[in-house]
Amino acid sequence: MSNAPSQSAAIGRLELVEYPHPALARKAKPLAQIDDAVRDAVAQMFDIMYEAQGVGLAANQVALPYRLFIVNVTGRRGVGEELVFLNPSLSRPRGTAVQEEGCLSLPGLRMDVRRPEQVVLDAWSLDGQPVHLDLNGFLARVVQHEFDHLEGRLFTDRLPEAAALEARRTLASMQEVFSGRQARGESPSHDQLVARLDALEAERCVV
Ligand code: NI
């Protein structure tokens, strides 16, 4: 981008954010450039994902408003393949599968989620190469879960009515904890969080 805002939106040190951080409900924007800060963010995201024993992590979950997610289906550093997908799109959903899911941004909540069994993923790798994968099984599930994050959607948005009611109770108590922290000044206000997301977006996205 040619006219970056004068107020720099440094990525800095990233942390996992939990519901209802506004980054999680926000539709992420395509990255217009891959710079050192983005590469550093990806490295931090792998650290955070392994630390939290996850198998996938979307940029929204570390309060970055970018269309980017990472996956390692083994969840273990040094085992399996580390995948990074930038500006992804999904197509050709086929079949149906139900499997229990959890989310690092919704700790303690695990529920059965119905999704297409197979899906085609098109994206870019971190070194700018096009990626085209026809996915099935667990990797297809993880990719769809992470892609949902980029759309501002959580797995709790895909539950049948009875399960959604149950999930809503957990979400309400998380909301209460989050608001309480803000009210005590222990975490930034909603407006401050959104202002940072706006600045990060203006710095690296096609607006
Ligand atoms: Ni998740």
C-alpha cells in the first residue's frame, strides 16, 4: 500500500483473545502485502497455538483483522506439517459429517458440529505461492472452522437449536467476565479494541 497511515499499527507481541473480543466477530480483510511483521505474526501464532494445544488458529484469534490462518493437525511442534493459508477461499462443499469441535477462543466448550465432509481450498502460502487443495477428513474440518473465524463466525453459530441454547449460557458468562474486566479498567474498552483493529487493517489491507 502506498499511503500508509502516519500512525503506525505495529503488530508487536500477540496474545490469544477469547469471546467476546470484537476481533472474533469481525470479517477479516484480505492482506495486500506480506511483510516481515506478517511473517513474525505467523511465527507467534504457531507458538500460541502449540502452547494452547490447538490444531488451528485464525488471525482474528490473536486480534489481527487479516485473512490468514494456520493449521497443524497434529497440534505438536516438530510433528506433522505446518500450514499457513493467506486470503483463502472455499468452494465445492460435498457430503456431510458431524464431529465434536472446540475453539481456543471458547475455552471449555466442546460440541458436535455438522459441516461438509469435503471442500476445496484456494489460498496463498506465506512465500506467495498459490495453493489449491481438495480436502477431506479432519483437515477439511479444521480448515472450515478456521475459515469461519475469518468470516467473523464461531462454531456456536452452526449449532442446532437445543445445543445453541446450551452454548448461549456459556457465552453469556464469558461476556460477563469480559465486560467486568473492561469495567474495572483491566482491559481496553470496546472502542479502543476496534480502533486498533481499524489501524491494523488500514496498514496492510485493500480497503
Ligand atoms: Ni476456533
